[in-house]
Amino acid sequence: MQAIPILAYHSIADSDNARYAQWCVTPHRFHQHMSVLKQWNYRVFTVSQLVDWLVMGKPMPSRCVAISFDDGLQDFQDNAVPILSAFDYPATLYVVAGLIGKSSRWLAPLGEGNRPILNASELRALSATGIEIGGHSMTHPELDVLDRRTAFAEIRNCKHVLEDVLGEDVRSFAYPHGYASDTTRQLAEDAGYGSAVRVRHALSAAGENAFGLSRLVMTESLGKAELFSLLTGHGVPVAPPQNSLRSSLWRITRRLRALRGQPRPVCEVTAS
Ligand SMILES: [Zn+2]
């Protein structure tokens, strides 16, 4: 089974907020990561390009990778795009469609509710340069603890809003917080997406469910040697076939908290 790394970034920026720092990679470190891909002759695709390849059923070229960014933050344009352009690499940017041109209000509990989100004209300009724009819900909720109708509205309306902005099909979706269930995977498919990514800190692979693609979480502490180890599958599983007992128990806990109206953690991607 051929393993395909899909890298998952959030903010490309410095951070002095300890509660949010795990979601930030500095431009310097991001440049190092891209240089590892160049050094080892990785071919970089968007997520939908990878999925197209898988759907065709053809063997992938060796050393393929996709680079993805969640949330649609302004710092993607300011800090990541110049580096991606220097390496001539495409990427997939997953945008919270209900907050276009606004701010990251779902991060308020972490003290980061005012991070700017890219506006419509900026998203159109990025799309014109080959950046794939994907959906990341309307408001960044934990979809797997919402009722089915509300979850579907978050997923489908996100696609419609982005397609209105871009004037083109939006083909890929990223589950907020990485949380997905059998129901949310089906809803993403029903909404008309061609693929959806989660965060399992695993390599994706041909044969993996296109609506539950695994990604590798990129962090500031990940050096060049450690990244190359991950890309080549050392220390990470390939497309784990089902949820671990730990992540299943975590989902049950969050659902119970949601039903009781109790506050829930903002981010827990490693338990997706
Ligand atoms: Zn997100």
C-alpha cells in the first residue's frame, strides 16, 4: 500500500501565546519543511489532485505529498504564500466560510479570537494562483456532536458560500478540529465534496476512505530530520482503518458534554 503524506498546518507565524503555540509554525521552520521536500524531490499536489489520482486507480509517482492549511488565516497569505511561491509548490487552504473577512472567533477561549481571516477578494486571488480553496464549515463547530441537520447545514452552506465567492467548484472539506464520524463523512459526501480530510497523525494511502483522509500535524518542534522520518513513514501508521478506542471514548465524552451544555475543549486534533 502506497503511503501518501498530507501535511496539516494552521498558522504560519510566531506566537507568544502558550495556549495557541501548538498551532503555529514560524516562517523560518516552514521554510525548512519546504526545503526538505525539495531536497528529497517530493512532488507536491493539492489534496484534490491527489484524490483525482487515487480515483483514477493509477499508481502514484513515488514521493508525492500534499500541503494543507486549516482555517483561512491572513497569515497564510502573508507568511506561507511567499515561501510556497519560492518553491513553486501548490497547497490546499481550508476556509471557515462564515467568517470570511472577519476573525477567528472560535479561538476566543484561547485568547486568539481576533486573528484575521482572509477576505473574498484575497481568496479569489489565491485561487487564481493555483491554491486550492477547500471548505472548513461555516463557524468551526465540532460537527460530530451536532444534530444531523445542523451539521449538514455547516458543511453544505460552506461549500455554497465558497463557490459563490470563487465562481468555481469547491471539492475538498476539512473537519473542524479534525473531528469526524461515520455520519459527518456521509454528510460531506452528500454535500457534493469529492474528499474530506481529518487529522489522525498518519499517512494517507490508496484505498483509504476519500472522506476520512489522514493528515500529519506539522508543529514548530518538528525539525528537518524528524519531518523526513515522518514522510517516509517512520513512527507513524499508514491510514489506520478505524478509530482507536481512545478517540472513540473521547468522542463519547464530548457528545455528553455537548448534551449537558458543558464547555468543551477548543482543539484536540490528536484525538480525531
Ligand atoms: Zn480549524
